Amino acid sequence: MGLLTFSINVTLDGCVDHQEGIADDETHAHFTRLLDKSGAMLWGRTTYEMMEVYWPLVANGEVEAPPSLLEFALELETMPKYVVSTTRSDFPWTNSHQLVGELGAAVQELKDRTPKGVLVGSGKLATELDRLGLIDEYKFLIHPMITGHGPTLYQGGLPSTRRLELISAEPLSNGAVAMHYRRAV
């Protein structure tokens, strides 16, 4: 059974807006390494739709991009991608699949059949999965900025506090810090 890891960019004040943060070679290399070590991606429909309009074009050479973005796009292109959606069932991007059934059971089954683990990259979906006790690890890239706006990490709230155990903290030269936590027992 693989681990379910929530990974996302977040500012010091908790903002997870995809337009905030440092989008440089080092950041993309960080996320490329995460993809390479994982067996699948899991997104909500909104995140999937945001990703599908750009990254396949980069991977196919239709959009010119620096090597770090191309490497990320190519890794993402081959990665199995699972989408949680009740409003859409057609996901044409390569290796994309709708995750069907009751959320908790479907995600547990995905974890069970993905030994390299599953990365969750959607904030609202991660909140729901955390409520169900399914998230095993957290890999946040903390950006050195305060945005003063949302959306924010876990803005939907949790029923109780989550205690985490620090596994590693790796500063990047751009000022961001890659934080790796495991759910404390």
C-alpha cells in the first residue's frame, strides 16, 4: 500500500492561490522530483481543469518552455491522474481517470493499488481526505511571502487539530522551504 501525500505551494499566511509563489526552475525541479517518486496524482475537478489547459501543451511542444518546465510537464504527462468530480466524467488528458464511488473507499483502494504512493494537489479535496483520516504525509513548499488573501490552506476547517511529525526541512536558494511532515501517531 502506498502513502497518500498532500503536496501544495503555500505562502507564510496560508495562501494556496496558484498564482502566488515563486515559479522558478528550482521550484519546478522540486515538484518534478516529487512526481518522479510517486505513482499517481489525485485532483479535484477544478485543479484538473486548471492543469489540463497548460501542461499537455508544454509536454507536446505546443508552448515554448524552459527545460525545468518541460521536464515537469513530461513527468506529469506520463503520470496516472485521478480526478474526483460529480459534474464531469470525460477526462481526455493522457492517463486521466475519474475516481468513482464513495470518496473514502475509492481513495483507499487507489492507495492500496499504488505502491509508490499518491500525491494530492488540491486544497479542498485534501481537506475532505484529511477529515476522513486518509492523508499520511504532507509536503508543503512554503514560499517567503505574505499575500493577505485566499484561498487558504484548510479554509474549510477540520474537526480536530492534526499533530504532525517533522521529517525534513530543506531550504531552497530562492527562499522557499520544502517541509515534509508525517501524521503523528
